[in-house]
Amino acid sequence: MTQRDPGTGIPATFKVDTLYVCSYNVRMKNITLALDEETLEAGREYAQRHQTTLNALVRDLLAKTVLSDRKAAVCEMFRLMDAHPGNSQGRRWTREELYDR
């Protein structure tokens, strides 16, 4: 018989042991950037002041830029959908019709 946590009723096998934490590695690709000396040095100093690396700084800024662009695209799609509401002219569909492939 499966043992259950008396407080939650959740099977004991689903408990999380917080004593041990596992980490995983993400394989990253290396790239080459061309920067002038002044920008490179300013970037290194900025990274040091913020207790990070230049590599992490560039990676985070690129991720934020890309995610921001995606977010803007999604917002634009919703704006367009809101601006042009559909009109089914009262037609109703069944679940089977909607998921018919």
C-alpha cells in the first residue's frame, strides 16, 4: 500500500527532498563579437560593478531584447484582434466540427 502524507494525502513518493538540489547544464554556443576597445572596456567595467561577467551581460541583454520583441508582436496581434472582431452571423459549431481535421 502506498504511504501518503497525512497533511496533504499526496503519495509519499511525490515529496520533494529539499536537502539535495540538482542542477543541470545548458549547452551554449560560442559567438564572436567585434567591439572597439572603448566599448569593450566600458562593458567589462559595467559587468564588474554589477557583479556579473561581460558574457552574462551580453547574453541577458540579447535575451531581453528578443523577448521584448516577441512580447510586442503578441501585443500587436491582440490589438488587431480587438480592432476587428469576428462576426459568425449567429452560426454555432459543435466540438466535433471545431476539431475536425
